[in-house]
Amino acid sequence: MRLMEELLRHIAQEQSLFRAQLLREDLARLNKLRDLARTAASAAAYEKGALRLGWTLGNLRTHELREPLDVLLDAVYAYETGTAGEEQEARIVEAWHALHRIRMERLVGCLSTPVPRPTE
């Protein structure tokens, strides 16, 4: 899958240990997603399992990613169940980048939320 090759290239070039770890975790999620698409008893079972792959810490905020995540899940499922090809590869990459952008916005938003100071 082209997306996985892209992530591997980024891991090899990444100088930040933090970013490299995130990329490795994403690669592992994509591997699990592909396996799930191949082995799930139905599309519904695939979706249920796919939403629990740790897209956010403890999946507590995964619902906030639902729209772009659904696009990625559909694209990977189609790819793994018979619609492989350049068009599908491009769809997966595009869906991934949209999901990644929104997920990083949420992560940065969590990190930059001011913490209330205790009153004295």
C-alpha cells in the first residue's frame, strides 16, 4: 500500500523521536486496519473494530474524528476487499492526510488549552 510506504519513508527520515514514534504507531494501526478488513465477518464488524484501534488516546476523542476517519475506513475496506488500484491508493492517501491533519489539530488543541491556576 502506497500510504504505508510513505509512512516508512517518513520514519526513516524523521529526526524527532516523538514524531517517529507517532508514525510507527500509525503504521501499526494501518496494519491492524488492513488485517481487520481482510478478516472481518462483515463491513459492520470491520467498522466496529476499526473504530477501536486507538485513533486517539483511549479512543476517548475518536468520535471527533468520525467524518475523516469514516472516509479512510471505507477506502481501506474497499482496497482490501477487491478494489485495489491507483485510484483507490490515491483515495487512501487523501483520506489519511485529511484524518492526520484533523487529529493533529485536536492534539495541539488539547496541549494548548490553558490550565486554570489554583486560587490562593
